[in-house]
Amino acid sequence: MNAEKNWQQVAERLAENGWSWKYRNFSDRNGHSFHMAEAHDIEGVTHAVFAESVTPAFVALEQSIKAAGK
């Protein structure tokens, strides 16, 4: 399974469980990329994580939500 499919599957699971999500990619002036995945639910609960690539960002986001008992 390729990396793009992995993050998309995590995003689908989040959406199926009532989470809205967004993804952003930032670069610093030295060209280093930062990837942020963020999700929030209808109650206003928000989780955001940063990683060095998109799939680990979404995996960490899903883990953060699960660890919070959501």
C-alpha cells in the first residue's frame, strides 16, 4: 500500500467518525517541510499534529484522537 493511500484511509476513517479534517504543508526558509494534520468534531474538540511527511501526520492525528478517548 502506498503512502498516499494510507493517509487517505485515515482521513476517511476520521470523516466516518464525525471529524472534519484539514492538512497543510509548510516550508521554512531552508526548505525543510513541515506537515500539519488537524481535526475537529462537532463539540469543538480540536487535535493538531506536526510530522515530517503526510502519512505520519495523519497516523499521529488518529492516535491523538484515540488516546483522548474520542
